[in-house]
Amino acid sequence: MNVEIKHKKSKLGGPLEAQEVLLEDKIIESIFQESGPRKDIKIKGADYLSGLYLRYSPKTQSKVFYLKYKHNGKMRWYRLNDFIKGTYGSTQVTKDIIELRQKYYINGKWQYDPNDELITLKELQGKQNYKVRDVIKRIIEDSFPRITKVGRLDFKTQKVYTRFYLGYHNRLNELDIKTDDNELGVIKLKTLETFDDYWETYPQDKKGKSIFDSYLGSAFIKDIDRGILELYVLKTEKSWGQRDNLRKALQYLFNYADTHLKAFGSKGLLINPTNKIRIPKTDEIKYKGSKYNDFGFSKDQRLEVERSLNKVSATYPFASESILITGISRIRHTEACKLKKEDIKEDHILLRKEIQKDRSKGRKKDIQIWFTPEIIGLLEKLHKQYERYPTTKFCPWLFPNIQIPFVDDKPGHPRLDPEDYIMRKTWNAVKKDLKFEGAIKTLRKTFITKRVETFRDLGLTQEEAISATAEETHNSKSNMVRARYYKPDLTQVKKTAKELGQVLSFKIKT
């Protein structure tokens, strides 16, 4: 039953209609009048609600809470919020009124004017009641901004972290995570209009397996310590690699909350609780590609790989060349696939800082990859492939994916991706043609090992040669060449060892 609106002239000025009602959501929701002037309906009840009004407009059916108070001898109005069933009603407005009175109502009068917005130290320190789920929402909507630099995380990192945040849920399929012109990740919605619609469509699912759906998502981020996170990581994932990726996703979440939301107050996040999470390692290595970690191709093997890549290029154009360039230059395969035709200059390839790996770590700058006979040969071969496939003239990429003839309904081709199915087929064809095993990453290790040996042949010691190569392919302080990439050819060493073993075996048997 709708509440009847009685007319009464206000003695305090402002709107001319007034009436008293109890502060109850059902009563306020039922207020209705087809037409008439705007009305101020006084809320009656406890003393601390004194001055609370509901401003009702029959024309628009809007209902807005206002505080009416006297300051310095003048009556004033302070706008609170619209009445919205289930979102902002009696509970919320009561809380706001109490906070206003605690801040401005001193010694029985309004000492300060709420409209002047007296800012307390607590407000200056920032909001500190963000739940983890709130932070995840902001991260997704902001497309993962970087923490220490301008820009956003790359789209692959965004995809990995988003899977941990949102799970393998329909809400993940609604997100379109791509790369923009600056090689930065960007998140857009596929079918829904706004992110408000998105979160309403895909709310928390208590059966879901993600941070968003978990008990962790419901916690206030400022209350979470290392122990809670460590327990969550160890219970959620089984393998060391996935646990470490989950730790990194949580680390970014806390850094974002601190940097972009100031969720930990003016002092900030003193220690990120993810930094010392202990993830035990096992002796068992499940990653199949790990068997290629400790060797590179010998000189003869490298030539065999190049011969095979040239052989399969007729069947797998551009994919074979994108792999081949990693064996004749310092360019990684992930970087090669991002090269544009315009990056080919008069005497070098420009490796733009935007496409370099680990660009977020320290300062990166454009790198000139000077032409060598091998690079020239590869570029000449690419030119012939462009002539063979005329539609590639509409494509800006050095290594286009000719399996896809259109981009955004326009003639052209997208760039190849290291994880494309066509790339796997290309390398499988190469492996089938060879009498030895190896991976695409083995080519890079072989190139770097060759550079170390070249510097050593110029008179440098092995340590000096490794340092010189590191400065050329990584940076002067990197230990990656020594630890991961320098894989000297042990073919002759193994052959000698085998011969000596046969001699020893013969002696033992006799």
C-alpha cells in the first residue's frame, strides 16, 4: 500500500512540501505520487537522525536523502545519496549521518559545515577497506597498469594473472585481452556494454576455483598476511611452476592495491606479504621441455637445423623463417614475431624497446641488430615469400600468419605467435627430419654459445667472453649467459669418454 503524501508548508524554506515518515526501507520504497511538486519528507526517529530528509520528486520518481542543518545562523542542505533498494537505504544513511555528526557536530551544534568537506587525516591516508575482490575488479577494469612505470603489463602476463584471479569461468571468456599498437595489453568486453554489467552478470561463485570466488577474495586486503597467502598458494596449486605463477599474480595484486588504490594508508605497504612465501621444490621435473635445458646444437647440428628449416619453408612459409632468425641473431622468437617490416633499416634490424622481453625490468632502449651474411640471406628469402603471397603486402608484420587472410574484416594477416598451432607443426616437421632432438630455444642457446666462442677466439678469457656476450645479448650485469645459455659443444668430449670407457670395460672383463 502506497504511503499517502500530506501537504504541509515548510517553515524552514527550500521545497514547499513536507511530511514525516519512519526510516524504513519498505516505507520509503512505497512512497508514490503520480504528479505534483517536489517534496521534502522529514525522517522521524532517534535524535541522531534529526535533520534527515528524503527529497522526493513525483516527476522523476527520484528519492534522495538530504541532511538539513543550521550553521552560523543559516539553514543549509547537505546531499547524501539516492535511495536504492538493497544498495543505499536506512542502514547506509544512518551510518553516514553518524559519521557526519561525529566529525562536524561538536558541543551541541554544527561547529563545521559538512559542505566545506573538512578532510580528516584518515581520509588523507586513503581508503583502507578494500576487499581482495574489489582490487581484482579495479585491476581488470584498468587493464593491469604497471607499478613503477607508465603503461600496462603485456597481454600474456595479463592472461596468466587473470586466470588466477577469475578462474576458468564464463566470465573469463567474456574478456577480450589483446595487444595495442604499443605492445601493451588491453582488456575489453566482448558482448557486454560496461564493467558494471560484467560484474553483475558474473558475481562470486562459491563453487568457482579462483581468487575472486574464494574465501581470500572476501577478505580485506589490509588484513592478509604471509601465512594466509602461503596456505592458499600451497592448497590451490600442485606444481612448483603454477604455485610460483600464483605467487606472482598475488604479488602484483598487493602492489597494485598499494600504488594505485593506496589501500594500506599513508605509510603504504611496508613489506609485500608475498615476498617470502615458501614454495617447496621437488626433485621431480614434470616439464617435458626441461630435457633441452642443458645442451645446445653442435656446429654440424646447427647447420642441419638450418637446412631443415629451409626445406620446410615451402610448406610453412614465414613460420620457418621466424624460427631461423633466432639461430642467427640475438633476437628471441617472441621478439621476432613482433617485428614489423618497417623495422628493417638500411643496414640493421631495429629491435624496438617495446617488443623486448623483460622491458619492465630496468631501462630498455632500442637495439640495432647489424646485418650479417646470414641475416641478409634470410631477408632475401622473406622477400621471395612476400612475392609468392601477394596478400602479405597489406600486412605490416615481418612474419605474417598467412593462415588468417583478414584482420578486422580487412585484407591482411595478423602476426605469427610463438604459440600458434602452425608454429608447432613447423618445428615438428623439422624434428621429424633430424636424427637428433632439440627445441626452438636450443637455437638461441647455440647462437649465444657461438658468440662466446667468437669472443674467446679473439683472445678473451672464457669469463671475459661470457661477460662480453652477456652485455650484447642481455645486459652487463646479467648472469643468464653463464647460468642458462652458454652450452659448449661436448661432442668430442663425449666421444673420448666413450672410447676410454670401452678401454676400461675391456680391462675389467679380462
